[in-house]
Amino acid sequence: MGLFWAFSLARVLRQQRRRPIALIMSYPRSSPPRGGLAALLALLLLALTPPNAAAQAPAPQVYGEEDYLRCLDRAKRDPEGALEFALAREADGAGAPAIQCAAAALLTLGRYAEGAARLELLADSVVLAQRPAMMAEGAQAWALAGRPDKASALARRALHLNPDDVELWVDLALFRAELEDYWGATDALDRALDLAPERSDILVYRASARRLLELIDLALDDIGRALAIAPNDPVALLESGNIRRLSGDLAGARSDWQRVLSLAPGTAEAFAAESNIAKLDRE
């Protein structure tokens, strides 16, 4: 099964979830509209399925690599049929490929907790070298199911096996933030920054967590470092305005938010910046 582990759910889910979480952690606490779940799931299945899979014929009864790929493609178009096929193949002893296809179908059907549970089961059944990546996928699926507690627990298990995975530390931080455990989020981001000190996005996340902990001076330091690396990043500028407002620098906050509107019109960051400016005008 050379291709079986080539397509990562976690990679796509991270891309879809991280921007909204950054905005949830922003000031004001209310979040702008999130991306649609339909779009997220379409990308999820695209990540699992190679470009030529859609052109392949219906799956035969023998469950090999090609059958696995066809099943994943079918999960996009006919998730009920894909789930029925995968469960039948699982009963026949097909193992991990059938479990993952069933999980993809369940996620497409909106049965997120069931899909997450299958991915977690799969993570426990693969060889040790593959477990951290599969646990990361399961953790992201639990987050999609609205269970950051389970996502956090599975991410910790993955980090026990692979403590040098920067993305997993960031995942854990964001799961802890969803649970409003900002100290836990900060601890995880500290570890991530030890491994990747020049990552401006991680500095922004830690600035957000520190602001919510009312550690304003430390938050100002983090956001200053982030903007030194990425001076035109709308997310960093949005957070800079949040922190500067709390520090009493209202003119600086307004300037940051106005730059967001100029650099990223029509985006979720602009939505939040416009809302913040309106609230500032009413104060």
C-alpha cells in the first residue's frame, strides 16, 4: 500500500481551522463567519484522493490499493454507498484502508464524532512510525466534531511519540484555546517556538493567548516580533490592534485595524477589524 499514507487529512484540516481560531482569540471575542463545512470536507477528500481517482472504474470485490482510492473518491459523490462498501470490506478483513475510507464517508455525512473515533482506532492499529500522523488526523477530526477535549488528548498522545512536531504543538495550543485553557495554549506555543522561533503565525497565537491572560507587556513583545517578520500580515495587524487597545494606545489600535482593511478587504480579518473600529468609535 505505497500510496495509502500519502494523503494527509490533518494538513487540510489545519489550513481550514487555524485562521478562524486566530480570530476567535481576538478582541472582540465574537468571531466572524467561518468557512463552510461543505468546502472543508471537499478539501479533506481532495487531500485523500489522487487526481486521477475520479476516472477509475467501480471498485471490484478485492480490496487493494486501487479499491481504497476508488472508495475515497466515492465517499465524495456517494458517501452512503462508500460507507456500506467500506464496512463490508472491513468485515472481510480489509483492515486499515477500509477503516479510513469509512471515516472519510462518515465525515462527509456530517457524522464527525463517528469518523473521528474510527481515525483514532486506526491510529492505534498502524505501525509505530505512522501513529503520530494518524493521531494528528484523528485529533483534527475530533475538533471538527466539536470535541476539543478529545482532540487535545489525542494530540498529546501523538506528541509523546513525536515531540519535535511543530504543527502538533500548534494544534494542541489551538485545542486548548478552544477549551479556554490559555495557560495550556501558551505552554504548547512555547514548545512550538522553541522548535521554530521565526514562525510569525505562532508568535501571533501566543500574543493572543497572553492577551487573554492579561499579560499585555508579553503580548506586545510577541506581536512586535511577529510584525518584524511579517509586517503586512492582516492577522498579526488585527491582533496588534487588539493588544494596543488594551494597552491604552487607541490611535495605534485604530491604525492597525485600518491597515487590515486596506491590505485584506472583504476577508474575515477585515470583518473583525471593521467591527473593532466601530466599537472604538462608540467608546
